[in-house]
Amino acid sequence: MTLITSSLVYDVIGLSVAAVVVFITYFKWKFNYWNKIGLPTLNPTIPFGDTRGLMLGETSFGEQFEKIYNTFKAKGVKHGGAYMGPRPFYIPVDPEIVKCIMQKDFSHFVNHGNYLDEENDPLSGHLFALEDAKWRNMRVKLTPTFTSGKMKMMFQTLADCTVGLKDIMDESATNHLPVDIKDILGRFTTDIIGSVAFGLECNSLKDPDAQFRKYGKLVFDAGRWDRFKGLISFTLPRGLLKLLKFKMTKPEVEKFFMKAVKDTVDYREKNHIYRKDFMHLLLQLKNRGMVKDDEKITDEHGTSDEKALTMNELSAQAFVFFLAGFETSSTTMTFALYELATNPDVQDKLRNEINEVLAKHNDKVTYDGMMEMTYMENVLNETLRKYPPVPLLNRQCNKDYIIPNTNILIEKGVHVGISALGLHNDPEYYPNPKVFDPDRFSEENKKSRPAFTWLPFGEGPRACIGLRFGMLQSKVGLTTLLKNYKIKVSNRTKVPLTMEKNSFITTAEGGIWLDVEKLN
């Protein structure tokens, strides 16, 4: 059977050539987008755009966009346009433009632009991905759960998890065995978040194969298929993805976490259980529509006028709190300990501060004591500068926007890629950026730098809602380790560090191994 000519072979050849011509024409048309607007651009290639290394698995998201940032910076321009595949990305370089996008003119850039489908992928409907009015409403509801008062309420639950951490480190020091510190700290933060978010004893420090640890790791274990899914979620139209019922969450992960949340909720509601944790606050939002300072999860006098969380919404918030809480904090502590091991003078200085502060608090780890550790704060801030857990901050324009002092129009729907890694390694703001120097974050030095050049938690109204909690558990972890142990880099660690290509979160290839010596 033929379609065009009398020969099937010629028909196939003709259609193939036509398809190739259409494909090339489409990409050339897309790659002219920034030129038409008058914005500096790079040299996109079909079909990769300016992200060939990323799409071929040769570089990570963070490194790819840092390279784009550096290219525009070297050109001496304040911003530029790049392409991920056919999709245009606006790349701000000047911190003043970053400030406009993230804070001053936030109403034009409310959304992250991440794919979500609350119906077919219920765990995707969390605060990080929600958009527009749904995001605002959820942010307002959740904000009271992350106040300093709520952190104090949860603190003892957090501090209790340090016992298992010391047991593992004692064993390592006694047997002179190096430790994979990212794995151990991932288990430590899993136990913390499992307890604080779900009220469950995960016991992953004692059992590396514990269920919460297993499924938490599974979310971040990104193989080629997961990487591909992540890329197409950025490049394909959302309408098409929804039509295909595309899901980012792995089925086994969804099944486990949905059941874990439902079982916890059912048990607490049935037995009127009260715990000083995040789940209690979510239960208040589910049953009362708001957070209140009492032990009740329901109102005695009927329901509130506030719109309550659905079970799926509650599950999604618990899910993202668990993931963000265990992974980013364990990543930060891991890189902090690596830098402290390679800079023993900084390690000694921080240990001295820890001992001085603890001496004021009867040698106990307390919330107030953690707040007094200013050098600890500097160490963590410098770690977050060198190794931001989320190295690329994405936004999407939700209504047309003209960049201040230009005639450049960013159209509704266009994505924005803010390279936190690029800004953090820019020698204009951080001289000798490869050097680890906590004094960069002294009050005097912070004041001398432009705003919006340090973005590990984002900025503006969409800044990370849990940053207070993340810093708190990082301080507790480092306090426990440095008070009791001296650390050195093991020869099992691949130095210099290289970052994993498949991970969106900043992660060292081969892990970071440390030698541990117990102090008297």
C-alpha cells in the first residue's frame, strides 16, 4: 500500500525527510525566541538547546546552570536567555534582577513551574509545587507550624535522636573503621523527621534497612529513567503530561507514604493521641482548619469556618516535610564535616564554641544553647554557600513582566533559572570562592555584600518554610559529633570531590568517608 508515490520505499523516505525538516524547523523557530526579544543568548544546538551536558548525563542541573551563569557573567551582561531543549529559560545574573524576581515583583513569579497533578499523583500536591491561590492558602496555614515557639515544642523529640548517633560513632571510633557520614546522617535525620513528622520510631540508626529509610532513599535514588522523567517534566507541555497521566512519584513510594500517613492519622484520631510534633499540627489543620496552641485536634463546638486540609493534602505536606527535612539537612551536615575535617583549625574553633555554650547549659543540648552558637551558624552558612543542597532555583512567570530599566519582556509561562551555585561561587561576591571561610558570614562581611547573593533557602515569600527547623537539626547533629569526636577525612573519600550527575540535590560521588577519634 502506498500513500504518495507508487513506491512504499519512496513514501517512507519522503515522510522521514519531511519529519526531519519539520523537526529542525521547529527547533530553529524556538531557538530564535530570545533573539527576537533582544536578549543576549548562547549557541543552542538541536535538540539539546544549551543543556547538552545535562541531557546526556554528563553534568548535573546545578553545574549546567552554573556554567550558563558564568558564560553570561564573562560576557559582562546582567541577564541572558538559554534553552533547555526547546524550552526558553530566562537567566538573571545581576543580584538586583534576582531580587526583583524573588521579592520586589514576586507577584509576577509566584510559581516554581514544577509539574504537579493532585488527582493522579497526590503526593505531588505539596507546598513546594503548589501554585497561585492554592499555594498562598497552604503557606498561610502551614506558617504557624514553623515558628520559634513550635521549634521549641519539638526540640526535645529532636534531641532524643542523638543517642543512636553517638552509639554508631562510638563503635566506629572503637574499631577504627571509617564511616560513610552521609549515610549515617541520613539515618539520623530520618529518625528525627520520622519522629517529628509522623510520631514514629523509625530506628534507622539501628537498622539501616528500616522502612522509612528505605523509601526515603528511594525517592532520591535517581536512575536514568528518573532523570529522563525529570527532564520531560520541565520540557513537555503540562497539558500533555496530564493527558498522559504522567507521575513523578514512584508507585511504591506513594503506596508506602500514603499508608503511613493514613495509619498515623487514624490511630491518633481514634485514641486522641497528643504529641509535640508536626503531625499534631497537621491534624489540627485537617480537623479544625487552623493551628492552635492546645493539645486538641478537634473543636468541641463544631467545625471552624477555615477550610480544612483533605487527607491527600495532609499526606502531601507530611511527605515533602519528610523528604526536605532528612535529605537537605543530612547533605549540609555531611559537607560541613568534610570541610571541618580538611580545616582542623576551623574544627577546633567550632568545638571550643560548642563546649563553652554547653557549659552554660549544664552540658545539655538545649534550644537556647543552639541559638547562641554564632560561629556554628557561620560554618553552616559557608557550607551552604559552597554546597547549596538545591543549586538551581526555578520560577515561572505568571503574568507578563518587563525587566526594570530595560525593554525586555518576560512573557507569561516563561521559566526562570536562578543559579544559586553560580552566585555562591562568583568571585565578585566571594573572593577565592573555593576556599572554606566561615568568617565570610560575620555580621560585618555580610553587610558588605549585595543582597540575594546567598540563596540556599531561596528568598522572598517563597523562601523555604522549614529553614529554621533544618538549621536547628543541623546544629544539634554537629554539636553531638564535634563535642565527642575529632574527625579526619578517610583515604576512602575521593578527593577532590566531584558531584553526582543524576542527583538534583548536591551529592558527592562515592560518598564522604571520615575517620573518627573519640575525645576524652
